[in-house]
Amino acid sequence: MIKLQLIGKLAQDAIAKNVGDKVVVEMQVPVNEKYKSNGETVERTTWVRGSYWVKTDNIVKYLKKGTTVFIEGRPVANAYKNKDGEAKASLDVYVNELEFYNAPSTVISNNPEEALPF
């Protein structure tokens, strides 16, 4: 099993979509990194799309642009061509655990034995 953990600030408000009796919450988190290459500092941003399946959409009121989040889940790399025919790639995460770092005591898990705080 591959597990990805990351911390970042939401790039925009999360969006909730109803799918049957469940809700998928979609979010985008840019992850910045700095490293040295040939003596020069290089900065790179990787955009990560997170999908979080929950029972209710109440969670989106906490997932606003700029909210610092920790997400943990299964990464999925996708390759595609954009409308101009250029090869592109994306990194998606099927989120299993979500924490809000600038919200009070909010840890949410997809473990059915743990109750949602909402």
C-alpha cells in the first residue's frame, strides 16, 4: 500500500458533490518545495487534488481558501493530454484522513468506527 501525507493551504474553497447517498468533497492543495540545483535555489509547486468521501457536506464550511490542512490518503498519478494536445500529469489523493490546522480540534477519518464531529 502506498500512502501520501502532505500539509498545505487550500487554493480555493472546497466543493461538495452529491453522489448517491454520499458526498465527495474536492479540494486543491499546492505543495511548495525548494531545492538547490547547480548552486541555485529552485522553487517548484506541485498541485494535488484531493477527493474525500463523507456522509454529509457540512465539512465544506471549514474548508475555505487559505485553510491549512493535513491530508493522508492513497495517491493516484494520472497522465492526459490537454486541449492543445500537450502531455500533462496530475496527482490526485483519495483522502482517508483530514485535519484542519487553523480550526479547533478537527480530525476526520473514514474509519466507520470513529464518529464524525458534525
